[in-house]
Amino acid sequence: MATDNIVEISGVRFAYGDRPLLTDITLNIPRGQVVGIMGSSGCGKSTLLRLIGGQLAPQAGTVKVAGENVHELSRDALYRLRRKMGMQFQQGGLFTDLSVFENIAFQMREHTQLPESMIRDLVSMKLASVGLRGTGHLMPAELSGGMARRVGLARAIALDPMLIIYDEPFAGLDPISCTVVGNLIRKLNDALGATSIVVSYDAAESMRVIDHVYLISDGVISASGPAAEMAKSADPFVHQFLHGEPDGPVPFHYAHKAYADDLGLPARAA
């Protein structure tokens, strides 16, 4: 049955071996919105993306995309669903031995029967949409970090996906490139009528373009709400994370034993 949510995650648990990572994740991604999933490094954001894409399976709970339970799909059905998703990887994820043009044309040739003349036109349009028309002949090694990220974005939207996923889209970029990429995420989502998931620990950049935010901490959704409201939240964890403050509920120091215990010294009497 069709719903207003493109992604529905309910009661998901996932662990790597005996190390629990996600203990109870429930969230919805409404159609047409840009939704941020944020949290500190290692909290399980990228793992959550792999669960949505079917690369990993949860130990408990369900992950639905466009009304389909991802982990109950056959291999062919999962591949069909993935063709409706676009993915921008952290470092661009471009094929290093293929030109910019060939990187974007690759999935058009793999998944469609379009003639080469139409593929050329479509690649040119996708590059123009990210401000890089005329770069098709360049190799990935000839691109700056910001350009590579934009080529990755052009490839992510090559087949006009219903769902676009961004994994740390601002990591390693200079301030100007961050602004350019952020603006593109917002404009392309609205122009394509798509739904976007932005996974990031860069709160300042992400909050400029997202509609709704989920914060992950200790394996659960610790806070969520419209971006504008969350930015004004007085909750100590939300405030600390979104404003990048060193002091708060999230400690700087890793939990450890007393220094004397590390040295094997007897405990000092009080």
C-alpha cells in the first residue's frame, strides 16, 4: 500500500559480531524531502545506508523502500529496486580508468537500451545540471575534490532516481565547494521531484539544506524534528552536536580505567 514515506525503518537492530551498533532504529523518510541523518563518527550512519540498499541485513526489524521490504526481496527484485536509487559516495567513487563522460554513461548503458546519441545528450545535461558541462573528456585524476564530488552527483542522478543518497557529501571539501554541493543537493531534489537522504557529521553544512533531521547516538534515534526547530533546541545533546561544542553529554575522552589500574598500582586509600 502506498504511503507518504519513501523509506520506513522500524525497530532495526544491527551488530558487527558481538559489538552492537544499532539497537533500536525507527524512522521515516517522507517523499519529496531532504532528510538528514547525523551523528558522531562510528555511530552507524553509513551502516544504516547499507541496510537501506540491501547490502546488509538487520538482525531484527524491517527496512522498507517504496513499500517493499528490502530484505525479503529476491536478488532480481532487489536489483530492480536499486535502479531507482542514486548514490553519491564519500570520495566520489568514480571509476578511475574511465573518463567523466564514461563514468556517467556507464549505468545508462548497463540498465537501458538508449541509443548512443541520446546517452550523449543525457550525459551533457547531467553535467550541465552540476555546473560541469564540457568536462566529459577529463579523467578523475584531473578533477579537484569538489569537481569529483559533483561528477559523482551527476552520476547519482543519471537515471532520474526516486531516492538519492549522499554519504558524507561535504567531507574534505573547501567552504566554497561545500556551499556549491549543498545548493545542488537542494536544487536537484526539488527539480527532479526526488527524495534525498543526507548522511553527515557536518551539522553546519547539512542544516542549510535539509528539511528534517534525525540524530543517532548510542544505537538509537536520540532526537528528531524539522531542521529549523532542531537548530533552536535546548536539549543538551542536540545543542552540543549541532553547534559543535566540546563540553556536553558527548564526552571528549574515551571511557577508560583509572591510570593507576593501567600501571598495576594498588588503589590509594581515600
